[in-house]
Amino acid sequence: MSATSTSTAPAGPDAGAALRGTPVVPGLAVGPVVRPALRVRLPQVPADGGAGVVPEDERDAELERARAAAATVAERLSARAAAATGDAAAVLGATAQLAADRGLLSEVRKRTRAGATADVAVVAASERFADLLAAMGGLMAERVTDLHDVRDRVVAVLTGQPEPGVPRPDVPSVLVAEDLAPADTAGLDPARVVALVTRGGGPTGHTAIIARQLGMPCVVATAGAETLEVGETVLVDGGTGVLERRPDEAAAAARVEADRAERAAAATWAGPGRLADGTPVAVLANVADGGAAATAAAGPAEGVGLFRTELCFLGTAVEPDVEAQAGVYVEVLAPFAERARAAGGPGDGTDVKVVLRTLDAGSDKPIAYATPAEEENPALGVRGLRVVRRDAGLLERQLDAVALAADRTGLRPWVMAPMVATEAEARDFAAAVRARGLVPGVMVEVPAAALLAARMLAHVDFLSIGTNDLTQYTLAADRLSADLADLNDPWQPAVLALVATTGLAGQRAGKPVGVCGEAAADPLLACVLVGLGVTSLSAASAAVPAVGARLATVTLEQCRAAAAAALDAADPAAARDAAAAALG
């Protein structure tokens, strides 16, 4: 968090000119600008790394101070993860893991033993790893913001400073920052912070993901965001990415109230997912744990389109055994099995859909026992299903745990593999899943999978498009790069073309094709996706009502017209406008 609590607007766009960024979460909000608190004061790191400053007989004690501070930060973040649910819990858990990272602590140990003070050692070690992550690009570069947040928190503990954080404004305000750490975004109070605006970040970064879970209007990669002054009133349009500076107060309040009323009406949508002409489109929820599943089951979501199983693995130093994994999976399956049976159905998976994704380790989610410690380019390395190249038993044991959870709940989940690129991978995975009486599918996250969708469907029963990674890999654009945010946009015609290829393959095979990436949370894009052949959409629970309500207003013919218009557009902005026009 590089922004400060007070500022003088530097040279940039005219003070009254509107700013534009990448829209992430639709909605209108107006309020004065607030910024994150001043950053923790960091020590200067001498050219020699601080070597020789601490007497030799005190160096072990200095190392223990650093270890204890890191453990304190990891414990606090873990506690916040335990209190959160869904995406916020997963993101906070991953950040807690970073605070306890063995490689980082090893670098700290090397520097304290050379005579550096604990705080200097933490800063120097963090910067070394930050440089490495930035050089890797892709998803690993996304971790730099998280690493800097962990560094600041550890230094704060060591030096007695307040931990970094975001303000609690007295009036509903718009939070503007360079970027936000997961620990800050996950802890926001939507009653006090009504919108998020960042200069950095991307539409699939941690800030965007958690903002969607909170249902908070959000715009990222905003050119000129640094010129916004603290206290200045801005009107944020999370649907278009436009920020109006110092708007007419009465007009802005009326627009926000109209938007609030529209969203409140959408929030009453109770399902099931259906177009205006009666065409069924399942609207599902993305979940990461039992708490999120219980929340989703209590709402209008018809099931789960993406159960991220990483949370079961991220918080452990060793692989959890089959029994431990099965316990986590039961917590997610049980609420939907119970809801189905309460409605008079069998609750066995024929009347409720829960899609479980096998371990998506690697890249920004490194796991010591599952992925290589160092790779030249982790985003293109051993991640997702590719972990079986190193340890086939990891997948076998996870599938055994899923089958055990299915037996205990009576619900037969659909199981899909991430990062599938070849027909052979789809074939082998399907065989392993079917051997346990489960429903096999694969994710379409790389262009190869979309291009081979018809051949994949010869082996599996369904496909699920992960638009976050599909967009990144199709456009070769780092998902967190503000400079490439216009490329890293699911409205890109090239991405929509790959979705169309996948949807057509599903139609011809008579098998379902879903979307479980962040694109499914955009009500307008949801209509386009349906027009491209998508049969189900899965989003954060907070986004489900808006998506379902929007779909209920359009026909399949309109969705197809909007999809054709978007495909013909030259860029994402034109695609949005063309789709909106086609839908009237």
C-alpha cells in the first residue's frame, strides 16, 4: 500500500476530468476519497545488508526476534482466515503461509547471522524475493503486493509500530489506493467503504476477487487515480469503469439511489436460473469451504459450480491424509445434499450439482510437497493436474477422499481437473474419476483445451471454463499488470472466440459447458456467455442474484445477438457497448 492518508494531487489529468479504469464489480457509489494509512516506517538497508551491526553473541537472539515476529503475523492472518469464508478465507490463508515461508525465513536467518538487525534482515530478504517474483511475471508477480504487506506487518511487530491497515471512515467513502493487500481488502466494512478504486491491479487479482465477494463496486487499473485528493467526492461506476470527479451532488445521489433500488430488486431473485423464454441456465456458487457452502445453500444458488479444494492443502506442512480431506469435503457437500432432500429430492447429485476442482497447486499457490520449490516460470510450470507428473498418488488420494465424502453425504459430486492441455490428460483423468463412481470433467483454462474441446468431450461429461486463466494465457498478459489490464479482460474478442468454440463443442456433444471464472459474475457478460453456448454460470454467492435476475429479462435469441455483436467488436469497451445495445 503506497498511498498515504493525506495527499496533494500531483500533476496529471485535469482536476474535474473523469478517470477511467477496468470495471470489476458493477454498481454505483459516491463518497469522499479516503486512502490507506501511512505505511510502516521501514529501516534503511545498507549496501552490505547490515552485516556486522549486531555483535556475534547477540545474533541468535536477533534471529529469534525475527522468527517470533513472523510467527505472530502468520498467526494473526490465520485467525482472520479462520473467521472469514470463501475467497477471503482462501486469500488470507495463502498470505499467512507467505509469512511462514521457509525460503523467506532462511534468507532472514542468513542475514541475521551475518550481523544484520532483525528488521533490516526482514526488509532485505523480502526485497530479494520481491525482485524474484516480479521477474517471474504472471501469477507470481501478483504475490509482490502480498509479500510487501507481510514485510510491513513483521517490521511493525519488531519496531512497535501499528500494523498497516485501511481507515474506518466516519461517512461512507471511496477507498483509493495503489493496490490493496488481501488482509486489508478482506476486512473492509461495506457500510463504511462503499467502493474500491486502485491504480494498479487487474480484474482477476485478489482485490477484485474479494470485492466481488463483498458485492462492492470496484474499478482497478485506473489511470490517474494518484491525482484524486483525500476528501474529494467521486462517483464510481463499477459497470463502466468511469470515475466522475466532483459530480453534482443531487444528480449523483439520485443515480446511486436508482442503482441501489435496482440492485435491491435483483437481490430478491430466488431462482431457478431461467431466461425470459424459459431456457434453463443454472446459476451456481463458487465456494472454498464449508462456511461458504452453507451460505450458498441458504441462498438462491442452485448448487456449486466451483469448489476450490486448495484451502485443505494450503494450511499444512504435509499432505493431509484421506480422512482429513474427506472431512473438509463433507462440510461442503452436506448443505446441498440436505437442501435437496428437504425439497423432496434424493440429494444424490441428480437433483443438485456440486462441482469439485482437484488441487490447483503451483504458480501463486506453491505447496512444498506438491510443486517444485523453484521454477523458471511457475505460471507455465507444474501446476494443476500437472502435479501428477511428480506424484500421481496425490491425485489418487484426493479422489479417494472425494469418493469417501460422497458415500458419507449421499451426494455424488462432479469432479474436474485444472490446467488440462491434452486429450490424453482428459482421458486418464476421466478414467480415474469414473473408477470411483464420480462424474468427470476438465477445466478450459488454456487455449489448447478450448481448441480441443470436442476431443476432450469424447472422454469427459462436462467442461468448465476458467476465464481468469484463459484470458491471461490467451493474451499473454500478466493478470495483475495495470499496464496490461486492457488485455487481461474477459471481454477480449479472442477470449470470447475461444468460449464460443468450447460452447459449440458442448452443444454438438449434448454435454454441459459452464463458466466458473470471474466473468460469470458480470450480469451483462453472463448474457453473452449464454449466447455463446454456456449452460451454467458460477460466481461468488453475493453476485448470484444479480446474474440470475439479469438472465431472467432476456431471451436466448437476444443472448445470441449480444454474443455475435461482442465477437465482432474490436476491443473490450466496444464489446460491452455492442452487447448492451443488442440487449436493449
